[in-house]
Amino acid sequence: MASFLGTVRPTPSSIACFAPCRRQILLYSSRLSLPRTGFFRFKRILQACLQSNLANGGSGVHLPAKQSEIIFMGTGTSEGIPRVSCLTNTSKTCPVCTKAMEPGNKNRRLNTSILIRYPGPSGICNILIDAGFSTIVLFIGFLPMGICLTITCCISVRLRTIDAVIITHSHADAIGGLDDLRDWTNNVQPYIPIYVAERDFEVMKKTHYYLIDTSGVIPGAAVSDLQFNIINEEPFTVHDLKVTPLPVWHGSGYRSLGFRFGNVCYISDVSDILEETYPLLKDCEILIMDALRPDRSSSTHFGLPRALDEVRKIQPKKTLFTGMMHLMDHEKVNEELVKLMETEGLNVQLSYDGLRVPVTL
């Protein structure tokens, strides 16, 4: 069950007062126009981001009747790929981060997030799982024409509704982009429902206090208008979609949630799966699973070897790994993973930003 906590009602205003701090960049299809001086590296990153999304099939938002899909909004770690520390390293070249700068390269990864799109009673529903710092950037992929993008990543796109956001946990790469939703609640829809566990809501009261209690917001300032709904570890419904929480550990003593919708199971941040969670994974057709690095697990994330062991235990029909760091080269790792189909019958691959997977919900 989800309990309703009310809405946040910011004072209506514009964000024109921030204009002096924002430099606008005009993107037309795959071209990026910037001043001749400065911002060259930023230009390359944004150009790669745009061209990658267009190349990966993110050029439209229309769904066939009765068809649902999952779109991978981000498949990387909290710092994303390419990593700034690698791009600025003059003494050593990082192969994966260098590839991630190339237009259309699948090693470019934003904060881990997916978008669930399915036909609802009144049209297509868009449910976002997690909203990290960089998640909103990928909505650019739905534009076939040009858009206006600012350095602060405020983006206006054709995808005109976000029906709900479901939060897996309260780390910054899952909730850091909530304030970027102000463009929607100021200009597109009156508010956005947020579904979050009580423990994570308590964290958000500190990290995003101004979104929860607007009494301290400076008059005239704009913040996202969010409607918080507390969930527990029991199934709940969002716009006629049944969502079943999948409790997991994300480091010692830190609880995170995966989610099951239909026969799709999504576990993005995990170091161990609770025994009581395994029955909830039975008959999973598509498993989306955390796999940080190729050689070993960390204290908070599955590495590829452990993730593969879990796949063998859960036995889904297909598995797509997510949350990969810059040691995971998309093509090289997938070349090795495809061999497991021949040797073990395991259908496993790395996902990538912009990947669209048709599903039945």
C-alpha cells in the first residue's frame, strides 16, 4: 500500500533570475553550435550524448497499441561514463571513457535509471524508476529535431508527461535529479507523484528539504512540485500497473529496493539478495541486474561473476546487466557473454543508454 503525504506547492514564478548563470547551447539534430573559444570538451560530450541516443533508436515516443516497453535511461555508475577524472588525465588514457566520447558509442552511460512505458486507461503512461543527476539529459534522445539545452541541463522535450517516479534508494545517483523536474511541474503538469520507502523519505527530508517543506523557499524561487507517497515492501499500484518491491541489500545494513512489474524484474543496486526475495523472482522473463565491474564484486554492488551466479539461480529467460563502471567495455564484455548461450544456455548481455526493450505488462 502507498500512503499519500500531500503535495508541494511552490510559489508560482519564473527562473529568469538565473539567466545570467546559464549559457545556452543550440542543438540541431546531430550538430552542436558553441562559441569558437572554450567549452570544447563539453561540446564533445554533449554531441556524443545526442548522437548516441539518435543512433540507439530514441528518435520518437510513439508506441503501437497495447505494446509496452522499457527504455534504459542510464546504465552507469554514480559518476557516469566518461568519467571526468579519466578525461582530464594527461598521463594515462582510459580506453572505455575514450570510446564513450565517440558518437553512438554504447559505453557512454548516465546514472542508472529506466523508463517504463505502457498503455493506460487514458493513454500511454510513463513511469520513471530513479531520477539521478544526469537522467533528464537522456530525454533529448526523443527529439528528432533541434532543442535548446543549457549547461544546467534544463531540457524541453516532446515527452510531455511523467506519470510517476519510483525510487529504489536515497543515494544521490537515484534522487539527485528530482529538482530538475521543476520544468515539468512549472510548465507541463501540476505535480509528479513520487513513490518512496519511509527510510528514504526520511533522508530526502534532509537532502531535499525544500521540496518537501516549501515554507523556507525564497519567494519567487521555483522548485519541483512533487507528491510524495510512502511505500513499504508490499505490492502497490501506479496507474493500473502492479509493482512488487524486491528488497535487497546495497552494502552492509543498507536496504534498497528492486521492483517487479509483470514478468520483468529490476534490481539496480545490490550486494546481496534476501532469501525472502527469491520467491518474488520466480518465472522472471526479463531480469535487469546490477553488474559493476568485470572481475569482482564491491562492498555495495554485484560484480559480473556474482551477477552471473545469481542469473543461474534465478533462471530468467533473458538478463540485461546495468550499473557498469568504466572497466566494463560494452563490446568486449558482450562478446564474452554471448558465449554463455552456447555453453550454458544463458541469455545475458550488457544494456546501454537508450536501449528500448518491448515487454508485455
